[in-house]
Amino acid sequence: MLALLGRIRRTKELKAELRRACLRHVRLLEMRPTTVAANIAESAARLRVPRSVFMRTALRFPSLFYQRPAALAGRARASARVFGIGVPRFIALSLKRPQLLQLDPARLAGNIKGAARSLGLPVTRYLSLALKFPTLMWRRPQSLVSNVRAGSRAVGLSQRAFIRAALRTPGLLARRPQGLAQFMSDLSAQLEVSPAVVRALIARRPVLLTQRATTLARNLKETAECLFVPRAAVLAAALKNPILFYLSAPTIGLHVRCAAAALKVRRAEYAAALLRAPTLVCRDAEGLAKRAKLVCKIARACGHHLTPRGLLARFPTALTYSALRLKERLRLARRQRRHREWTRLITMPAGQLK
């Protein structure tokens, strides 16, 4: 059977994969190598992919070795029509998830329509989810609905909220409820907070369910060490803005160094401001420096003296507003030329400006 590898480099790993494929599908050992090789060559040609690429895909899903090439190509074309995408795109997707080439297109269409109806979603919306997370394509609607019910109970969300979260993180629809329940328990223990706090956290940022509890806890610990602050301070900030949970400590440390240098303040001063306004970590250092200058000009126009250091100590959230908004407030402050509270001017909705 090693002849099947043809011109593909016969590494030990590849030979081992072929042996495993034969053991999983004994039918391969009953077929002539020439017949299997012809199938591979014709299937690759009909799907318009290199023979070596199809060969590696078939090693992961051995039943492709003895599929009729014409039937395989026909299913690919019909399934592509179900999804409303081009055949080349569907084939590229199938090379990552070979099961797609095995599914009956009519069953596939039925699964998708049934799942969309059960979840209360438009078919096109469910299709877009399935294209992001192909496992959903062959899930039966009944299984999916059961998963959603049990999963939503496990994480303390309503079914509707769980589905909304899945629209951003499709993998949630396929997660085992037992795994989600274990994650919630582990995260509560790792963070040393109550289950109610964890449920509130997940309700705000469901994407955390795709992480490991140990990873999230480690990120917090390393971030606290990087910023030279107590872990409890980082935890309090992360509970307000969960982005701190899944950013690595080196990433946050680099941001603090660059931002502190751009604002010409000490790192400890910027780190303290970051814990009060965690979304600062999403802003680049150059943008922060430009916004700080605009805010200081607004304060001066309102009759106050303000420096970047004072800004970080008093109202760091001002640096998260858009430059366009700050420029509008600056023009208004210069036009009116009267003593007023600069923080109130920045936060005031546009409709209330006079």
C-alpha cells in the first residue's frame, strides 16, 4: 500500500498515517493498490486539487480512498449550491473538514433549515455560522436544541442570550454542556470568586467560554506581576472589562511601556490609570498621546491647568473618546471662553451641547 504515496515524500509520519488508515478501514487492504491510486488521481482531478493534497486529506478520512470520484465531485457541487457558495470555496472548506464530502446534500440542507428554525434564526444567518464553524453543518437540529438548553443552564444564561453569544462564537453551539459546567466551576475556583460573579462575567463576555480557566487565571497572575500591582487589583479591573482576561502579560506590558513613554509619565502612573480604564489597552500609544493633548487643550480653554499626569490621575477614560469628539468639544470650549468643568464638557451628549 505504500505505493499509494506516489511522489509524496515518504516520511515516517506519513507511513504511520497510512498504516493507521488501513487499520481503521480494513476495506483498503482488500482493494488493489492500483484501484485506490486511480481513485485518488481521478478524485483529485475532478475536485481540482493537487493529488498530494487530496492524499493527505484522505489519510485523515480514509473512506475517501474508495469513494467513486464522480459521486464525490457531484456531492461537492450540490453541497456548494446548498450553501450558496462557489464550488472551489466549498472544496477548500472540505479539505479541512472531509466529512462534508460524505454528507448527502439533501440531508445537509434539511439539517441547516431545521437547525435555523429550531434556533429562531434566518437560514442565511445559520449558514454564515456553519461556514465559520463547519461542525454545525452535520449536527442534527434535535441534538443542537438539546445542547443549547443544557448549555444555557450550565452557564446561567437564558437560551436566547446563549444563542446571541453563539452568533459571535459559533463553537458554543457544539460545546458539551458538561464541559461548560466544568469550566464555570473551575473558573470560580481559579479566580477565588463566587459562582454568581462568574455567571455575571460570562453574561458580559461569553467569548471567555472558549478559553481554559487555567489560562485566564494565569493571565491575571502574570499581568499583576508585570504591572507590579496586587492580583486583586487586576481581577477587579478585569471583572469591569474582561479584555484583561485574555490579553497576555507581555502584550499588556509592552502597551504600558509604549503608552507611558508617549505620554511622558511613569509606568506605574499609567498602569494605575489602565486598571481604572482597562479599554485604554485597546488604544495605540500614538493615538493616546494625541488625545491627551486635545484633552489638555480643552481643560485650558475651560480655565483649568491640566497635564497628562493629572489627566491619568483624574479622568483616564477621557483618552478612550474619539479624536473627532474631542476636537468638537475643543472648538466649543474655545468659542464660549468661559470657566466650566472640562470633564462634564467631554462626557456631555452632543444633543445637550450649548
